[in-house]
Amino acid sequence: MKLSEILQESLIKYPLKGTAKVEVIEELLEELVKNQLIQQRDEVLDAILERERLMTTGVGHGVAIPHCRTQLIQNFVIAIGVHPEGVDFESFDHKPAHIVFCSSPERPARHAFAITSPHFPDYFPTARSRCLAATQNTCGNLSIPDRSGIHAD
């Protein structure tokens, strides 16, 4: 399965330019706004930052998954960004995040759940490596293997 099969290529941002966690989240939210998937950007940002205060979404291995569940978003939405230099997400392994998935996981599809799972770095090391080596033109063609046993519910 290619990333472009589960989300629009316009929701894959390369490169992310922000130098702080909040700036990167804002960049990805802007992509969701541009694609008319969210309307209340500031309220969604507040919900994501509230979730970040509970526990970091920097899951390690260069991956961060800032997300929230909110009544402001009725369907699963996701934007993905690649930051070549990396951004501090206070990850468990103390390494910067290079791949950032910004989502609202309201009953996500199986493949969407797989890539936003905290276990993504462990299950998909090849996909992670390819994502880090990607460019704007190749991000949407990245393949995400179908891992049996990973379910959204």
C-alpha cells in the first residue's frame, strides 16, 4: 500500500521547515486546513498541545505522532511531514523526529492506524528509512506493508 492510497499527496509535506515542535504541528495543520479537512485550526492545535502535555508523542526512532480526539473533527484526518534535520519532540529515545504524523484518529482505517501506531518504528523500519530518504516527488510513492494483526479497533 502506498501512502498516496490512504491520503492525498497534498497532505504529505516535504520538507517541514519549523524548528520547534509547535511550528511543525502548525505546518501540518495548515495542510489540513488547505485541504478543507479541518476548519477550526486553533482549537485543534490547542487539543493536540493538550495531548502533548499529557505525554510526548515522540515515539522514538525519528518518528512523532502528534494527535488528538476532538468533537471538532468528525472523520479520521492525517497529514505527514518529513523534516530532514529533525525536530525535538521530547522523544523517549531523546532523538529528533524526522517523520511527523499529525492526526485525529477517530475510527481510522486499518492502514492509517498502522502508520500512526506507536509501533510504526518497530513494524516498518524499511518504510521509515525510505521516508527519511524521500523527496517531495517520491513521498507519495512510499509503500507501507500490510501487517496482519494490526487493527484499528
